[in-house]
Amino acid sequence: MANTLTVARAPLAAFTAMGVIWGTFAAVLPDLKIMLGVDEAQLGLMLLLTPLAAVTAMMLAPAFGAAMGRMALPLAALAMGASIAMPGQTASVLLFPVAMMLCGAATGLTDVLMNARVAQMENTRSVPLMNLCHAVYSFGYAAAAIGTGSLRGAGWGPGWVMGTMALLAISFALMTWERDGQIDGLRKPTGPGVAGLGMIPILGGLMVLIAFMTENAAEAWSALHIEKTLGGSPSEGAMGPAALALTMGFARLAGQGLASRINPFRLLIGGALLAACGALVAAAAMSPAMAYAGFIVMGLGASVLAPTAFSLVGRLARPEARARAVARATLLGYFGYFFGPPMLGFIAGSFGLRMAFVFAALMLLSVLALSPAMKRSARG
């Protein structure tokens, strides 16, 4: 394990920095709402451009990575770390969305590059790394959320909290520099006979989309489900997303060992079935304790989906197209990460929170069709 940590130092640091960024943001959001003097609907509108900026940056990431060479990931991670400080420094309803757009763009850029770097390292060094990297994101997210809560409890305002956590993220970003950190395959080849990327990154990206959609939506709506549907207290509600995030972090550490022992296509199907069962238990819960059990089972299953799908895309793509294939899968997955919570929110508003988790289970079950399709595409 020590050797693996040394080999994967740069991408591990990037994943940790991203966890710090979004764990901080999630925990400080109530104070940002008060600082801006807006209600939930207005805040949602102000955040609407953030995922659009991220998606735009992800589309430009291959060209940026090819141009910057081995400095691409460190520069993107440093921009991401610095960007989280800016939203806490302005109470302007005009400048805040701009600050969040910069944060989204830097995150999107870093996300593509760090996943492409991991895929390259897995294939050139024959070491499974995706589950480990995604695990440290979960732990970074949880630790930053807890740390932010402590700073808020001590009376710190959002400017000081986000500035301090930005320094922490920047310290991890500085660890992403590598002497041999060039990410190959980002530049699109030209000329006659150049083959496209095919269906592998699309099918893998759809599975990443489903994984991110369900896990992020569950984190966003689990507390409300416990409090509103089941009558739990605010402290009981807060345990919902915490249980899910920590479960996924530890499960991904376990998945680091499973990735080399279990057929990845079987791992995808097994994880989807387990996660769907957990979502259904959460939907049918009659008490907060039963909901926790559902979220824990859901986290155990969902934890392996995105890392395994990313790893398969990198393994099955042609070496000269690997980075671009991972970039495309990452782009698709991001749609699930950002648009999953609003989608489940719409279903919850129309049919109730229980039906939102039923829908999440149905989405997870679609992996049972996507995984065999990806296997057939690889053979073809």
C-alpha cells in the first residue's frame, strides 16, 4: 500500500483537493445563503451556471492538457484550490455566480485531467488506482465538511472559512506536480484513417452518470427524507449524508483490493444490484435507523460503480485515445453529478421523497444492461 500511495501521489492529492473544495462548499452553504440574503429558489438560480461552466471547461480540458504538458494537472488543481476562496468574499448577487462559475470551471478541468492521469498510470504501471483515488475524494469531502462545521461553530464567517479551506486545498494541489506527469493521448489525431472513440466511453460514461446521479442526489436529499418523511431530528437528518459518504469512502478502499480479484463487469452488476436494494430500503424506511441501513447498503454498492467504469474505459480504449476516452466518460458523468439532485428534487416534489429513491433504484438497475453492452462493444 505504501508503494501505491507513493506512485499515485499526484492524482491522490488532486482527488483530495477536490473533496476539500466541495465538502467545504456543502457545509458552508447555509451561511452563504444568509450572507447573500436570498431564499432557496434564488440561491438555486445563482448556482445554475456553475455546472455549465464545469462542462465547458471539461470540453476544453484535452486541448489544455496537451498544451500544458506535465504542468496541466498542477495548474488546474491550483486554480481549483484558489477558486473556492472567492465565493465567500462577495455578498453581491451579481459577482457570486461569477465566482461559482470560476470554481466550477476549475473543478471540471481538474476532474478530466486527474481521471485521465489515473487511467494512464493504471495501464502503464499495471496498478489498480481508481477506487483508491475516489476513496480519498470521499474522505476529503467528509473531513472538509466536519472541519467547516467546526469553524462555523466557532463563529467564523464564510469568507474566513472558505479562505482557510482554500489554503488547505492549495497545499494538496502543490503535491500534484510530477517529473513524468505528462498525460498522453489528449491531443486528437488528424489525417486519413483516424478512428473515432467508439461506444466504450459512451457506455462507461453513462454508468458513471448513473453512479454520480444517485450518490450525489442521495447526499443532497437523504437528510430531508429522514426529517420530513420519517420525522427525524436535524441531528438525525445530518447523519444520512454522513453515513453515505463515509460508507462509500471505506467501501472504495475495499474495492481497491476487489478490483484485481473480481471481473470488473461482474463487479459493476453486483454493485448496481446492491445499491438498488439499498435505495429501495431507504424508500420503504419506517424509521431513521432503517433509512440509515438503506443508505449504508446503497453506499456499499454505488461506491464501486464510477471507479470501475472509469477504469474499464481506460483499459479498453486504444492507448493513443485513452485520455480522450476518459475525458468523454468524465464529461458524461458530470451531468449526473450536477443534474441528479434537481431531477430527484422534481420527482420528490411531484410524487414524494420515497418515489425519488425508487427512481434512483431503477436508474441503478439500468447498469445491468449497460455493463453487458460495454463488454460486447469491447469484443467487437
